[in-house]
Amino acid sequence: MTNNVFITIGFVVISLILEGCVPHNIINEVSLMHNVGYDEEGKMLKASVVYPNYAESDKSTLMTAVAENPSSLHEELGHKSQFPFEIGQVRLMIFGDNLSRRGLAEVLDTICKDPKIGITRMVITDGSPDQILNKTLNERPLFLMNLIDKSIENEGIPESDLHVMFDQYFGSGIDMSFPNLTVDSQGTIKVDGMGIFKDDKLALKISDKETFLLKLITDRNKQGVYSFNLNMKGHKANIGVRTIDGKHKVKVIKENLQEQANVSLNLDVELDALPEWINLEKEKDLKLFKNALQKSISNDVELLLKDFQKNGVDPVGLGRLYRINHSNWSEKSFYERIYPNMTYDVNTKIVVRQTGVGK
């Protein structure tokens, strides 16, 4: 035999040996967790799990367990299932309002140590995760993840997944922020703003509009809709514009012996419909419209930054930007002495790429 033949046979033998070492799981003999909720129940920790029940039907099943710590929760769930749980397929984690306000450190530390958990979205909810998860039992298993993905891609929600959480939670000079899920008056699950954390505790909730402004000054993706009140040529109207592209730049400088955050926004927008009394083909109307829009966005961003400042949270990461030029930077000192006295200057430039006419 030639050397090539020996090598080929060797590869085949090794492949067969390795294949025998890989554990095989039959799909209808495991419980694939897609959505997991965490909340508190008394002084205990509660986990709620949704998984497709392939063994009995195509319908998903909701299971809950209560334990004193996150490590015991998986075991408690296992006692209630005829098949072992596979956490590697979790795509969404929901944290209840009570637990979020008490603190997520215990859960987050456990999640971060589990190498099986991969691409996972992180969200909070106004109430209990059970309310959200119960609404998904007749939906596809990845319904919630797709809802968050769509909101991040097209509807003004900043990026939020396990990797972003790692950076914000373990990094210094920035605070965590998670999208907020709620159930509206019609019983429909919807994304409703975001929750901003200080360390591991929920400190502030912001509206959809404020969430989009946060996205504009933090994310590369600028897709979303901004609504503002326009007062022009003796007429008043609420106008919605969709941002389709853009860039942002945030820096912290010394201005008049005081730290100042300078924010510049360059946005491309499109308008599907405008009142008939606005004609952007006229240079005067275009200038008036752009100035009003630019001023509105700049004012709203500045108000949002001041609200973050007032509540002692920093989801933008101004602490990180300050640290760049200060080698002796201390996170504690920055948020106690520098951040409360910081001033803001926001400038917005708009390019209108497409317009429409409405009534």
C-alpha cells in the first residue's frame, strides 16, 4: 500500500472513532428551551420556560420552577420534565419587573458562566414573564426573538443581545439597557421602550421615542421613525419621518472649565406623506422644514441626555469617552463628581432623500 492509502484509511478510522464520541439527542427526546423568563417569587427565584413538546403535540408548553438560586432552577425544571432540557437553544431571556428592580447580578453571573448559551436576546417586561410567555404558546417557537429582531432592524430599538450585555455589564463607564416587552389592551405583545440599569438594578424606563433617540446616538443602524410637532407657515401638524441611514459622533471635551458632551448627528430621512401646505420642491419650504426637524431632534436628544444625568444612568457610555483622555480615570469619581455637572451640545444635520404628499 502506498502512503496515501494509509493516510486515507487513518482518516476514516479516526472519523468513526470521533463520531462514536459525540452524544446523539433525538429531537423528540429532549426539551429545547427557546424562551426563558426569570422573576422573583417571595424571596425565591422563579424560572419560566417555553419549549415545543414534540413528543405529545406541536403545541409549546410552559413550565415553571422555584428555587433559592439560579443553579438549582435547572435541576428543579428537570424534575418536572420527562426529557432533559437543552439550554443551548435559548433565544430570548425575559426578566420580570420585580427581579429587575431587585437586581439581576445573581442570574447574569450564572448565565455568563454557561458556555452552552449562544446568540440570545435580553429583554425586560413591565410585569411577570409568565404573562408574556403564556401569550406565545400558540405562536411559533421563535416568535419573540423575531419580534425583537424586527424591532432592532427597522423600528428604532438599539441592539441588545448577550454580547452587548457582557460589554455593558462587565465593562466600566457604561450602563446596561434592555428592550421592554408589554401586553397592550388588545392582548398583543409589543415592544414598549427600554429599561436602563444602574449596575444590575433597573433604574429608569424610557418611551419608544426616547429609545429611538438613544439608538441614533449609539448604534450604527439608524432605521426608525421620528415624530415631531411642526409649526410652519401658520399651520401645525405632527409629522413622522423615517431615518434610513446616518452617522453619529459623541465626544467629551473641556468647555469653560467644565466637561461637555458634544453630539453630532448626520441623518438621511425619507417622508412618505406630507400635508399639502408643505412643498419641499420649494427651497424656502425645504429650508424651514429641515431647520424645524433638526432643532427638534437636537432638543429631544439633549433632554434625554439630561434625563439620564438626572437619574444617574449612562447607557450612552460617556464615562468611557471621558476615560480616553484621563489616564487616572475612576468610574466612581466620574459618576459622583463629573457626570452630574456635565453640559451638552447637540447638533443635527438632515438630508431629505425622498418625499411624498398627503392630505
